Amino acid sequence: MIEIVNRPYATAFERHALANPEVLCLSADLTSSCEVNAFRDRHPGQFLSLGMAEQNMLSFAGGLALGGFRPFLHTFGVFLYRRPYDQLIASIAYPRRKVRLMGFLPGLTTPGGMTHQAIEDIAVMRSIPNMTILETGDATEVDCICAAADSIDGPVYCRVLRGAVPRLFDAPIRVGEMRVLAAGSDMLVVTSGITTEEALRARAALAGAGVSIRHLHLHTVKPFDGKALLDHIGSVRHGVITLENHVIDGGIGSLVAETMAEAGTGKRLIRLGLRDTFAHGGSRAYLMRHYGLDALALVRAVERLMGAEFGIDEADLAAARIEAVHSQLKAEAL
């Protein structure tokens, strides 16, 4: 039985901030939604509300960092780069300020539709010099995301899960590395964030069909260890599949494709994710099925790459499903 942890970020941030008094909690009027409302109430001296004014918040955070503080900015991911892009570049990225951008509701983890779904954030942040990108995939990674981000000498963007989050891993994030979850020899599957849980379900069903999957989980998107990836690619027979909670352009799929192309790797690659589209509103499970980001989509991609059919359907995958995922327990998603 997999443990479900309730609001791990709230606990993790308070623990980290109290141990580091130069850490400041900044909120853009989404304090409760980003799980720092209790911190605000208990530790008002380390909390600043900047209101619904993200451009000002990013410029203000750059000034705080210049003054020796380490501000953690809390809002939905879309509001950290779409509205305040110029301030993100000029006040934070260019001068390499130690600002920690904690972006909630990554990708399809909200039914809020286009205005709230950060589906191109990795593509944008990857292109910005000096920016580190981390993504949480389970409660253990949420537990340590503050410490991991705060270890970086420069700005960091984090895709953070909230609410009730399954615990899938035992070890904390090691920035710059990747988790090797399985060392199979048929196919390499690369996932991050919530898609890793889907890949675990698919992997179990595929193992029953005799398919050996090598599975990598990326919590560090930038910097990225391309050499390690190439070593894993060289260890499988049929090719690579990426599965991401993001558009396939500029995200994990592009990262893997670029690495393979520059090395002249001749193996096939299938990228699963949003394909040149915005997503509409709906539950996380519905959206992941509709846009082909779930376990069944991964199984079908493995079949295409191997040129075989294994007869796996949703009933076979249901036994491995973790029902109490965070987006279902926080249905309002705002």
C-alpha cells in the first residue's frame, strides 16, 4: 500500500524557513492555495504578501535577493513566467539572484483550463540562461524541494505538487542527477512529475507481458546529465519513449531528442505529451487520458516501438492505480 501524504509542502517549507531565517515567504494572493497560509499565521516576520501583482513581486524579490535574503515566491506556475517575463529576465535571471520560484499546478494537475495550466513552462524556463529547473514527482521530492532549490547559487524554478501526494521514493533529490527506477533492456522510458506514477502502472503490466523497461525519472530538468542518458539509451534494444505533463515541444521530449541528435544516436524516439494544443478543463485522470499522457498511452507507444501487441487494457492497469491522487482530493483546484 503506497503512503499518501497530506500537504507535504506546507510542512517542508516551514521546516526549511525556520532553519534558515534569511529565507522569506512571498505570496501573490494565493497563500492558502500554495499551502503557506499556516506559515503566514505563525511566522508573520518571514512572510510578505505582494498581492495579485506578479510583475512587482518578481522585481521586489530580485531586490530582496540583492540584499542577502533568499525569497521563495509562491503562486501558480503560469503566473511566474507568462505575466512577469521581462521582470523574470531583468531582475532575477540576468543578475543570477537567489530567488526560488515555487510554481504550483504544473500542467494538467488543475481543471482550471488554459489560464491556470502551466503546459509550456519548462520550454520557457529551459531557454533562460542561469535558470535551474526542478520538478517534484512524489511526496519525498516535495519534502526536500525547498532544501534542493535553496542549494542552488542562482535562480530556481520548481514545479510543485500540493494537497495529497503519493510517496513513491525513499531518497531525496540529488540536484543534477536522475533516478533509475528500473534497469530493463528492451525500452527506455523517461518521465517526470506526475507521469512517473503512470509509467509505474504501465511498467507493471508490461512486465507481465515479458517487456523489460528501463525507467528514468527526472527531478532535475536543468542542468541535465546528457552523458548518463546516452549510457542508458545504449543499454536498450528498441528505443526511447518520453512521457511528460507538458507540451512535447521544449520539454522533456525535446531535451531527450536534442541529446540523441547531438550524439548521433540512431535509435527511435516517441514523445508523449500535449501536441501543439492547449488543454480544456476536466479532472486530472480525464485530461491525461484525453491527451494521451496516461499509462495506457505509454503501453500503446511501447507496442508501436516494438511492433507488437500485448493485449493490455485499462482493466490490466487498474490494479496498479493509486486512486487518492492529490488533484482528486482537492477538486476545486484553486
